Amino acid sequence: MTDVRSQFEQVMDHLCFLAFLIDLNEAGEFVFRGVNSYYTSVTTLTNEQLKGQRIHDVLPVRTANTLSANYAKCVETRALHKYEELLNLETGETWWLTTLSPVFGDDGAVVGIIGITEDITAYKERQFNSLDSVMETKRLSEEISLFTALAAHDLRGPLRQINLVTELVEDGFEDFGDGKPELLTMIKDVAARALEKLDEVLRHARSFIGESDTKTVVDFGHLCADLVAILDPMSRIKVSYPEAHILVEAVALQVELRNILDNAIKHARSRILIELKQSDAAENMLEVRVSDDGPGFADPDSALNLAKPATADPDKGFGLETVARLATSRGGKVWIGEPELGKGATICWTIDATIAQADACPGAAK
């Protein structure tokens, strides 16, 4: 049987996106077999540098761990594996949409992986930059829906009164042949039809209140691993996080977690703990907690003041204030929790999300 990897090697330099080949050696390690010229132009790593090298020999440990986990999933499932990932390359932080395809040997075992990946950084930046307008649109939409619902609800009372008064007039009404009974019946029919229409308006308005059509299933553990690989590539800090898939507004979660985790890594001495649990406040909310073993807050109340709505400083990035705005715009909140790791800090916030799938392992330490 002709090895598909050899065939792919002959054509991959003609592709206008990153392409790479990974071999799985006898020790179960992932080894570079080859990369295309586009890969070299983006990463500055040449085929000669990578060919035959284990991933952990040429990449920072956290980046290598994250990539190896993705490759291992492709091998384990023996199927296509498609995902978004954030990598810190020589050209800076870049978002990629990557697809992995397993390569099978004559005995049916997975012997390698063919990977292709497309740069989606511009697309992700547009998503991040549109967060403010999305929040404002969502707020206005919910206000309009709430106003419509209240107006429709208020109109139901008078219409019911019309029905009641009409029935009272009909009771004992004497017909003089002047068409007034028919007029009373017409009034009741109009009121009944109006009530039906108002019920439809109420159902429609209520369906928009709190509704989000931008939710997708996010691999929470994968997102944590990507961010940790970017923020602590040399594995200075031990970071523990849960493995779970959640239904959530992905862009908002990425911004919130990136900001809080960045701050935690800056101040942590050796450990960070990321927790994800069902919120006590509402069934449709999850609570995220990020704890570090750093010096903590000298004045937690002052730290909370940073989360009050204010004008964001573009020179300081998103900041805790933006995390607070994102959380509150979606019905959540941000607060300082009791330290979980000694005297360090614990930042907590709630997100509009539900558990889609909890993995067997409750947490992972990387």
C-alpha cells in the first residue's frame, strides 16, 4: 500500500496554507516528518530543522504539551479532529483553525497525522473588537423585548374588562330589533381576537429575553491549555484546570479567562487553580474561579472597585473592568473570593453557560 504521507509530501509545498506531517514512533512520541514551505515562511522553522525531531525537542514545553494533546486525541479517536488554537509564534500570537487527519498503517494502526491549518487571526480580532457593540445590541434587544412584553401584558387587563362588561350588558338585554345584540357580539369577538394576538406577542417577546444565539460548545480544558502555553510557555507555574465541554459564548469566555489568567500568572509564585462549577445563583450559570498563590490583594474592596463600569484604557488592554462588563451584560457578576491557595488571590465570575459534557477526569495539572 502506498503511504499517503509520501504522496502528501510531494504536493504540500503547493498549498497556500500551513501543512505538516507527524509520525508516531514506537515509543508513542510525536515526531516531525515534514512541513511545507508556507509553514516555514510563517514560523521560520525549516523542514531541515524539524524533520525527525520530537515535538518536545524543538518547541517550548507548554506548547509541545498542548500540540501533543491535540495529536493524541486524533490518534485515540482515529478520526478527523478540527479545532481552533492560539499559538505564540515568532510573528506573535496567532489564531489557527487546524484539521488533523490520522494516517493508518497496513495493520490498521495509526502511524502518523496529516495536519493543515488556516490563519484565522483577523477573524478572531473582529470578534473581539465587536464585543462592545454586541453587548450594547444585546442590552437594547432585551430592553425592547421587555418593553413589548410589559406593554402587551398591560393591554390584556382592559381587554378582559371589555369582555366582562359586554357579558354584563348582555345579561337580561332586551332585543328591540335594532342590531345591538350583534354589536355586542362583535365587541366580544374583537376583544377575544386582540387577546389572542397579545398572547402571541408575549410569547415572542419572552423568547428573546435572555436568549443568546451565539453560544457554541467550547472545550474548556483545551482553551485553558492554549492560554497557559501562551502565558507561561516554559512551565514556570503549575496550573490545574478541569476538563469539560461547555455551551457558552466563546469569544466572551476567551476574553474573560485570558485577562484573569494573565494577571494570575504575573503574580503567582508556583501554583494556579482554575475551577468550574454550577452557580448557586441560577441553573443556566456557571461559576469560574481562578486562584493563585501570590501575595494576594492588600485591599480586596479596592480591587472590586476596579470592576465597576468605567471607560476602558486602550493602553492597558481589556482589564478587570471589561471582564465585569462582559459578565454583567450576560446576567453574571465578578467578585473577589476567599483565597484557595494560601494568601493568594481568587477571582470569581459567573457566565451564561451550561455543562455540555464533563470528562471523566475532574481536573488536570499542567
